[in-house]
Amino acid sequence: MLTKDPLGAAEQIVMLEELASSVRHDLRNRLGNIRNAAFWLRRRFEGVRESEDPRVATFFSLIDEEVFAADGLLERLHERFPPDHALADIDPLVAVDQAVKFVRLGDLGGLGGLGGDANGGESNGASHPNIEVVAEHDPLARTRSDALVMALCAGGEAPTNGSTVESAPGEIAVVVRALIELRAKEMEQMDCGGRITVRTHREANRLTISVPAPSERQGVWIDIARRTALKCGGSFAWSEHHGEPCAALTFPLGARRSLLIGLPRPAGE
């Protein structure tokens, strides 16, 4: 049965950007190897007169032309799949709650009703008898989050001064959800249950999202998580919380990602 995933479109965009970025990176490396090889060969054949073999100069010109054309194709690929096609002010706490609410446990169970956490966190919409996913915000972050909810309910706009991150819509939520699902999949393979607790901690103008880390610390989603934090001027690191290994994404609140990557600022600023 098909189910609607509110984060599905954002996930597809993130994966397309990762694929395009990976292709550009790999091709540029290979084009660099071709340039280096052509340079060496050109030096090697400097003493060969054109009358002896006119194809030497022809082939070197062909290499230059094709490499230049390939560079042009990569630039057009970059324009078609830009790393930041649209940016908005995103509340990281809302992104965490979205990730927890719409986490997919795959074969572990179907989508069910929302539950609650005794400590004020919101549990996920996927039900499973052995795995529970919750979000816990520290008191400072929770107070600010409640003020945000009240402002939105009153018809106001989300405060952007020091409380949000400029990011692609859904990107942070998709990354956090993927990290949760990696941990859940590992728990399933180990045939063990328990709680997956996503924690947020705010210190000054920086907010850290900690997700229980899988034992495998390489892969596409790990790369995407690291790149997502870096693009926002933040960081990605492996840490511990009460002895539990965690993947920690830290974001500078109020920072303008559009300025970091040289994009035009959103209209109205």
C-alpha cells in the first residue's frame, strides 16, 4: 500500500544533490588525471617533428578540446542540480520533531498513531513493540520551542533572530531521520530493542542535535549529514552522551547560509 511521506520530496532532492555532487567530484578527478597525462606526453613528444607523425599534434589538440567540453558539461550539471536551489529559515527543533514523527521503520512495523514521551518529547509515528524513538529537548531549547509554537498558533511568523538555521526546506529533518533509521536497522539486525533518543542542546547561539550512532560510520547518509552541517557553517562529529556513541550535528543559529555560499539573500531582507 502506498503511503504519503511528507519528507519524501526533500529526501529525493537531497539524494539528487548528493549524486550530482559525487559525479562532479569523480569526473573532475579523472579529468585532472587526463590533463596530467597529456602534459607528460606532450613533454615526451616535444622533439617529434610534425612531418614524422602529424597525428601527434592532432591528438593533443583533441584531448584539450574534449577536456574543455567535459568541463562545460560539469558546469551545466551544476546549474541543473545546484546545491542550494532554495533556502528558508528552518527551526532545528521543528526539524527534529518532524524527523521523529515521520521516521520509517520499514519492515519493523507500519505507521500508527502518535505517542508521547514522559519527559516532554514527542514519540514517532511508526509503531514497533521493541523500538521507541523520542525527541528530548533541553530546558532552554524547550522554552524557546514553546514560544515558537505559541507565536505560530497566534498567527504570527516564526522568529528568525538567533533561533533558526538558513537551510533547504526539509533537509535537516531528512538527515536526522536517516540517522535514526540507520540506528533502528542496526538494532533490528542485532535482534534487540530499546529507545532511540534524539537530544538537542542549546549553548549560546549554537544548537547541537545528537542521534545515537550506528557502529558503521561510513556511507552515503553519513556523508550527507556531514555536508549538511558544513554547508550551514556548522560541524558534524562523533561524540558520546552518557556513554552512548552519538552522531552530533551542530548548527550556528541565526547564521546566513546564503552568505556562506555566495547566494543572493532571500527577497525582503
